[in-house]
Amino acid sequence: MILTPGHSDDMISAVVNTNKGKIIVSGDAISNEDWVDLNKTANPILVTSIEEFNESRKKILNLADYIIPGHGKMFKVNK
């Protein structure tokens, strides 16, 4: 488990080591594949902290080979 605040203060994501690599169940820290674009800015109404939201996305993208987002199907992270 890793802390991934930003969408909410108490947000966590699960890191699962598999034979395919690291899969992160991100919840709404990365709610769908569109949010891998770090240039995309969150609506301030939908997050508790834009800075923490962006740092959490970076953390997830640096660790993950695959992401299971809060809304959508699992996808591969292009590194």
C-alpha cells in the first residue's frame, strides 16, 4: 500500500507484484487512462490538493507497469 493523497487526504493505492510486473490499483488517484498525461490539470473542485494529486500521479507512474484505475479497465504504462 502507498499513500496517494490529492483526490482526498486519505487516499491509498495498492501495489501488487506479479509475473507481468507491478500492477497498481490506483482508485481515483488515477481515475482513468487520460490522467497519465501529467500536463492535464485537475479541476480544483474534484481534489483536496492539486500539488499532492500531481505528486501521487507521478509516484504511481514511476512505479507501475500496469494501472487499474478507479474508473475503467487496466492499462499498460508506457515508460
